[in-house]
Amino acid sequence: MDNFTIFNMQTIAGLLTFYFAFKWFVFPRLAKLSVHDALVPMVLIHGLRYLGMVFMVDTQVYDEFPDDLAFTVGIWDYATAILAVATAFALRNRWKYAIPLVWVFNIFGVTDLVVAFPQVFAIEFYNYDLGTMWWAFTTIGVVNLISHVYIFYRLLRPHPTAPTVAVDYNKLSDTI
């Protein structure tokens, strides 16, 4: 079996696994929360996108990986991660412009994926030594995609039954 087939089989398995995990366990709980509280974890997941900078590290991917693409992937991912953390902070604190910031974050983050994926597939990255980035593509990339879709869903169709009362995170952390 070739690498492209293996990569796609793993990605589909990851997509199905994470989709059902989110659908059955995460989304029903988030549906009970206000849009601000529900979006905090979905946005904060993207704080891990700093991992995309690994493409810029000399010893982490194969030597022929194009430097300009490594820089693009790394910087866009890092910018998305920083924007995610700032957006989660704004949501958590219910800043006035938190929801518009979510729109900016989500559009920027999806654009990053739309720009990067065709470029990395064009160079057939799956045929080269990617180290742990193979794992990142087939797991974290899938989770990122699912969360972006959910964020758009919550922004476009907020649930009228969701409470408008904020979660008391201090009490929540005391119970954990």
C-alpha cells in the first residue's frame, strides 16, 4: 500500500473517530451552554497550532521541504494559535467584541488550512520523512477541522434554548 492511501485511510479513521466523539459527548454538552462558553474550548483547541512551526525546524522534516512553504505553514499556524488564545480569553471574559473576534479567528484559521493543504499535498509530503507531523496531520488537523465547522455552526445558528448565564469557571475548577 502506498503512503497516500495509508495517510488517507488514517485521516478518515481519525475524522470518523473524532466526529463521533464530539457528536456524542462534546457537542451535546456544549449545546447547553451560552455561545460564549461553548466556543471557549472549541477555539482554545487551536492554541495547539503552534506545532505547525515544527516545519521551520531544520531537523524535523526532510531537507527538500520547501523553505517558503515551511515558513508559510509555520507562521500561519502560529498566528492562528495566538489568535485562538486571545479569542478564548475574550470569550471567557465576555468582552464586547468577543464574538466578532471569533469570526476573525475562525475565518483566518480556515483560510490557513485552505491555503496550506493544497500546497503540502502538491509536493506529496506524505512520501517524505515527516516525523511526528504525520501524527499531527491525522489527528490534530482533523480536530481543528471539526472545531472550525462547529464554531461556524454556533455562530450562524445559536441555540435558542442555550442559557445566557455564564459558566462559573472558578466553581468548575474547584470540582475537578
